Amino acid sequence: MTIKSKKLVTLDEYIIQSQNRFPGATGELSQLLRDIGLAAKIISREVNKAGITNILGNDGSTNVHGESVKRLDLFADQQLISALDRSLITCMVISEENDGIVKLNSEGGKYIVYLDPLDGSSNIDVNVSIGSIFSIYMRQPRFGKELVEEDALQPGTRQVAAGYVLYGSSTIMAYTTGMGVSAFTLDPSIGEFILSNDNYQIPTHGRIYSINEGSYNSWEPGLKKYIKYCQKDDAETGRPYSARYIGSMVADLHRTLVQGGIFIYPSSKKYPEGKLRLMYECNPHSFIIEQAGGMAIDGKKRILEIEPHSIHQRTPIFVGSPENVKMVKSFMEEYAEEPA
Ligand code: AHG
Ligand code: MN
Ligand code: MN
């Protein structure tokens, strides 16, 4: 009898195999990614039974951005931070849920981790996909100096790894260390993330645009014209494009990675700098999309090259298939001088 079985590769095996390709690697980044994987499993379990435990709803407080904090935001924040603290590799964490830097027990640890512990909070109570986002930097050597916020202010090009976990119809963890994008699907029956794609490539052109159109009236003229272009009939480019907007960046970006198209969160009257956070929303997603062959800009320049001035700063973002991003950029350049 011959046994035909598909080889299953777990997240932990994959991380170790990848590490073995680098003879000098210390294994610390591998450990850090495994720590995040463990926290993701715990958060996923809690998300799945959220309706029957007492974890839905508001915590009663507001975070540094004045947004109301959900209980699940805090649960995810605590799980991720304590997983990172346990292995003594990370010296500090910057999280959406914490005003300043969070110093961990290993002040000598060589990694700095940014977190959006729970992305898509407004979708928590309505059973729509949510996520977690992480971005990892190396601490720069500054001998004898105490850890300060400035140590964390590095451009996205310096990320050593970044990724997200999507709690959707299944739980998926995707990450990059700068050598392509790999994704793993959680098999809840065995409690393991199993490799489902080890080289995502975003389509060069996609037929989906994703933006909160409720803010249409306060967009710049070039963006308004681009969205009208997306809605116009044209068989050759597959227009009109479809509109899809989930309201959880992780879910919208995962769809963009798989199916192509464009995701936009522009500046508007309500959010003059854009709404999304550079360091723990835009940089990690931009790193992933670029690694898959896509593009991410703030309207003019590459997101990853923005020199950060503050850990919670915001930026407009236009991200997705290269042809779509180039097209919206050309619209904004053409109509830059036009009155709104
Ligand atoms: P968070 O839940 O971490 O605060 O992020 C919410 C973000 C992001 O996930 C999403 O793309 C965006 O907010 C949606 O904002 P609008 O409701 O303004 O469209
Ligand atoms: Mn978010
Ligand atoms: Mn969040």
C-alpha cells in the first residue's frame, strides 16, 4: 500500500527552515515570530467565542487617539505584549493602545516591535473580519544610553519583518522578512498554523477599488476624478471596477494582496493627515504589498521612505496593484492645482 499525503508545514517548522538558510542567524527573530504566532492563536480563540464570553463591547475608556477602546483591543494588546516580554528578545513595544513606549523586561533586547493589536475595532461587535498588525525593527546601537522613543523612529525601509493576522472566515497569519510574503492558515482542530502560500504575488492590475466613499466631498479633485474613472465603463481595463470596503484595514489589504486592486485612505476634512497610523498600520502593510510586487505611496512618495517624527503619526495611503497605484498618482498630479 502506498500512502499519499500532502506534506503539511507548520508555522514553527517554516520559521526554523527559513532561519537555517542563514548560517549566522541567532534564532532570535524566529523566536519573536513564533511568540507572535502564539499570541495570535490565543486572540483567535477569544475572537471565535466572543459572543459567549464577556469580551464584546466597550471598555469605557478612550485611547491616545480619543477613540473608544473595546475590551478585545485591550485583551489583544496584553496577549501580544506579554508574549513578546516572555522571550526577552524585544526591548520595547509601541502599541496603538499605549500612549508612550512600553519598555519590556529585557532592556538589552535587540528588537523594537510596533503593534496594532486589534485592527478594525468597529467591526468587533458585528462579527466582521478584524486583525492584528506587527512591524519589527532592530534597535540601533547607542551605547550607554537609556531606551527612548527616538530609538523607535526609523523609516519603514528599516523593518526587518512585518505581518498581520486576519481573524476572518479562517484565521490567517501572513508575514515577510524581506524575502517574499508567506501565509499560514490556522487549523483550529490541531491548534497549528499551516503553510498555505509561500510566495504571494499581487496582480499587476486589479478591478476593485476600496475607499470610504462617505468622505467623497472632502477629497482632493484628482482623487474624486480617479474614483469617477474607476466607475466608468471600459471593457479593455475591466471597468467599472467593483467597490469593496470592509472597514478593517487588515481585511481590505488581504483581499487587495490576493485579488489586486487599490485600497485608499486619503486625507479628508475630518482627517487632514489621513486616519491610518504610519508605524503600525501603513508601514507593515506597505512592506508586505511591495514584497508581493505592489506599490504603496502617500499620494506622492513611497510610504516606506517617510522619515517618522512621532510614534503615532498618521499618513494618507494609496496601496495595491502597481498599475492602479500609478494611475491614481497620475490623476492627483494632473489635478493638483485645481480648486476642491
Ligand atoms: P483600529 O480599529 O485599529 O482603530 O483601525 C481602524 C482603521 C482601519 O482598520 C480601517 O481601515 C479604518 O480604520 C476605517 O476607518 P473609517 O471607518 O473611517 O472608514
Ligand atoms: Mn488599525
Ligand atoms: Mn487597533
